[in-house]
Amino acid sequence: MNDASLDMLRRLPKAELHLHIEGSLTPQRLFALAAKNGVTLEYESEAALAAAYDFNNLQEFLDLYYLGMNVLQDEEDFYLLTKDYLDVCRTQNIRYVEIGFDPQGHTERGIAFATAYHGIHNALRDAQREWGLESGLMLNILRHLPQDHALATIDEAVAAGAEIIAIGLDSSEAPFPPQLFVDAFAKARALGWHCVAHAGEEGPPAFVWSALKDLQVERVDHGVRSEEDPALLATLAQRQIPLTVCPLSNVRLAVVDHMRDHNILRLLDAGLLVTVNSDDPAYFGGFLEENFVALADNLDMSDAQMVQLVRNGFSASFAAAPDKARWLAQIDSIA
């Protein structure tokens, strides 16, 4: 990315819609929390841990991802985890975020729902008060666990009075199609939550169809394999169903072999409402800005395409219409 394009990118207000807060746990914070909480790690140093971030597939990543969760034990830990990510947002001029968290990954190991929720929520509240960040919190359910677990987790959120903007579906995709969670998503809709789901990452286009039809999602996380089904691609374009694409993640998890092979700009040029996001930035080599730079360096992304992707981040969000209009006007004034 040339200097002028990078300068424009940094001046543009940005939104991030596909971010797993547990996936922003840096090696530095992981080691600090392990020492604080007396957690023994199998890695002797931050460098050794970083070397383990050489994944071959989604499951290898998830094994390490869930291992890292063990250091998150009290409300302060979740606060610091979230604040670290929000500090990056401030540096990268990210003005709006919809953060996902995995409460089952914590309750399954004895950490109360309220502990994780309040730590994350308080960090979001403080960032709003201190520098104006706007945000929403999404409750992701783990698809490798039975639907009964998901239903119970929704009940825990209600009992805790949690302010939740949406339900999501993540974890190991291929063996667990979206239709396994119809009741959980119906329950979330009855609570007024928006609905999103991971689909079409390692799973086939059929999983995207299922997310749309069975779960009635308003947005698809990843969705890059939708290109394999022309009818699906046409439906996504016609209905303007957003795809929250995570380029660095797709390369690190071997969804595509190399960034130069990524299809995000083809999807954009085909009229789809695609957005750029970082997914699990501590594990995949970069936050939001680094994902944009990777696209420019490997796909010859134009400034016009970059601006459209930034605009799409706000258009695809669950933010209030007046807020979207304000941010889009700011983008237009810069671009």
C-alpha cells in the first residue's frame, strides 16, 4: 500500500463487525495473565507461543484458541483483554465495533457468565465514555456443543441482564451445519436480537443457504465459499446480505492458499455487500488496518475499492440509521 493510500485509510473512520474478543488475546497478555493466575503454560516463552501460531486448519487453531482461554479467570482479566483490543481500535481510528464473545468457552470451565460479560461490557462502556467508541456485544454460541447448551446460555444472558445486540454461531464449522440451532436462533429473535452465523468458511455453500433459511440470519460471517454457487451469489447480491470477510484469517486457516488468491474483490465487484474484519487478530497476524494493507499489497486494491469496503463496514452494521449516516458522511468528506 502506498503512503497516500495508507494515509487515507488511517483518516477514514472504520467499523469492525467480525471480531472474537478471545481471539485478540496477545502472547504478552496471555503470559501476564498466566503468571497472575498461576496457570502453567506448555510454552516457555512468548516466542515459543508465537511459533505455535502456524496452523494448518481451523481445528488446529481452535485447539490453541481454547487453550489460551484458560488464563481468563476473573472480571479484571476480561476487562484487560477487551481494553487491549479497544486501544488498537483507537489507534486505527475504528469508531464502531460489534464484538463477539464465547460465553460457553468460559462457563464450561467454571467461569460464570456474568464474570466474562461484565469485564467485557465495562471496557466497552469506558471506551465510549473516554473517547467516543460506539459498540455492540454479540453472544456467540459454540456449534460443537449441543443446542441445549446454547439455549441455557441465552437464559444466562437474560438472567444477567446482559445488553446483547446479536446472536452468532461459531467454532468448528464443517461437522455442525446451521440447522442444528434453529431453536436457539428463534429464541434469540424473540428477545429482539439480530442473527448472524459463521458459514461458508470451511463449510460448503449449503451451509450459507441453511444459515439464511433455517436461522434467518441477517449477516453471514465469512461466506467466501458462496462464490462456488452462482445462485447463492446472486441471492446474496440481490438481498444485500452482508459478508464479514476476514482476509488474513482465511490465509492462515488455509481457506485460500495465498492472499493473492483471495476472492474478496471479486465479490465486491459482483455487487455483494462485503466487509473487511480481523476475526482473531492476535492469532492471524494483524488487526483491521493490517488486513486492508494485505489486500492492497496482494490484490492491487484501488483506493475506490478500499473506500467502498470501509463504507460497507458501517452499512452492514446493526448501528442506528442516524449514526450510520453520520459516519458515511465523514467518509465522503475524506475520500
